[in-house]
Amino acid sequence: MSSSLHNTKLEFDQKKNVFVTQLGEPDEEDYNVRKFPIVEESEWALVKDGTRTLQSTLLLQKQQEMAVVDQELESKRREFAVRMERCMNKQDELRIEQQNIKERVEKFDRFVRENEVKRQRALVKFQNERKQQEIREQELSVLQDKYEKLERRQSKLINKIEDNRKFERYIQQVVDILPEGYLELSDNMMKGVISRYNTLEQANASLLQELMQKDDSIDKAQQDLAELNKRKTDEVLGYNSTIAALHSKLEKCYQITHKKEEKTVRQKIHHRNQCQLYGQLELAIKNIVDMKCRAVKLKPGQPPHTLIEKLSIIEAYLLERESVFKMSQEAATPISSPGPA
């Protein structure tokens, strides 16, 4: 980039080249004079403009290269698509051939399985018939056992009925002593009493079950409450520790900010003192130079401008005074020295 900037040449006409500091009315003598305005921009701004132009050129080159790469990529994509189509066609042919082989194998396998099934069917039929005969014999023995059990049960139930006659008599006594309208009118009042008892027993069982469920739910709710309290306590402790850490961090930030503010104030005071001292020195130098200018009677239109010139004038003035002082001492030395005795 720097070589391209150094190699840049400006071509001008044969007119005179001057820099214009003030605008005015053009004269006839200035017809062959080309005027250039003063460039107020910095060197970095001019270099930056040149760099931006070079970057635009490089960007256009990269875009052209990108277009070439895109074309090559598109051609590769088309070639890959053609190859993939060929592969797919070959794969379809191979799939069809495999399907044909599979169908032939399945037909042969089906034929073998059918023969095997026929053989197994005949064998299974024989075994089933034999098993059915054995099962029928077993069922016959089981039914005989059941018949004997039912006879024994029947005798037991008859005996149980005779034993339960006392409960029937008790229920009948209960029916007799019940007030009128306690039970709905029905053909069998004893069944109504038994039904009422069953209803009350079921209600009692349901109430007991509901009570147990309520106890379980209360225990579970208490456990959930304890876990929730523990979890919330842990969260509060975590939040407190986080707040404490953030508070300590905030205190450190306050301390750092306070130190930086104090440092900034000291720097401002030091800068103000330096500026004040510089102003005093500059004013003292200006006063000394003004006194020197009045002493040597310089022209008013030729005052020193820069600080170096002013210091040079002061140095020359001091050297001149020192030489005059030395000359005066040398002139006064022979007069004040005593003569020979």
C-alpha cells in the first residue's frame, strides 16, 4: 500500500502552481496561475482515503474470484448429480435383481414349509387325539371328585342352615321390636334389616377408609411442607450468601472508585499546578524578553514568536551582561590594587 502511494505521481499543466491563503479578486496577471487551496486534512486522513480506495479494488478482485469459484462449484454439483443419478439407476437394477432372487427363494421355502406343515399337522393330529383321550379320562376323574365334594358340601350347608336358625329367630325378634315406619314396607322385613345392616357396615368401612386416606394425605402434606420449608431455607441462605458476596464486591468497587477519584483529583491538581507554573514561566520569559527588546530597541514589527527564540534572546542578554560585568571587574582591578612599598 505504501509503495503504491509513493509511486503515485501528480501531473500538472505548465501553469504556475501557487497555494492560496486568502481569496481575492482575480487579476489579469494571474490568468496563467493555478491556485491550490491549503490542505487542512492530516496525513493519516489522506492515507486512510487511499487505503479505502485500495480496499474497494481488492474487494472487487475477491468478488470476481468468488464468481469463478461459484461457477466451478456449480459445474461440480452438476457432475455430482449426474454421477448420483447413474448410481441410483444401478442401485434400482440391483434391487430388482435381488427382489427376483428373493421371490424364487421364498417360493422354494414356501414349498418346503408346506410339506413340513402337512407332516407336522398329521403328527399333531395324532398327538392331540391321544391327549384328548387322556384329558377326557382326567376330566372324568375330576368330575367324580367334584361330585363327592359337592355332596359333602351339601351336607355341611344343611348343617350350617340348621345352626343359623338362631340368627333368623334373632332377626325376627328385632323386626318385631322395630318402630313403625323405620323400614320401608316390603314383602320380607328380615331382608330389609339385613340390607340396612349391610348399608351401615359399608358406610362405616368407607368412612374408615376415607379417614385413613385423610391421615395419609395429612402426613404427606406435612412432609411436603417440611421439605418446602427446608428448600426455601436453603434458598434463602444461598441468596443471603450471594447478597453478602455482592455487597463485599460492591464495597470493593466503592473503594476502588474512591481511590480512582482521589487519584483523578490529585492528577487534576498537579496538572493545574503544572499549567499555572508553565504560565508563570512563560509570562516571566515574556516580560524578560519585552525588557530585553526595549533595552536593545528592537523594531516593534520583529518580536520573537516562539519560546525557543525568547530563551535564545535571554541567553544572549545574560551572556552579554556577564561579559560586561567581567570587563568592569577587569577595569576596576588595577585601580583598587595597592602599589609597591
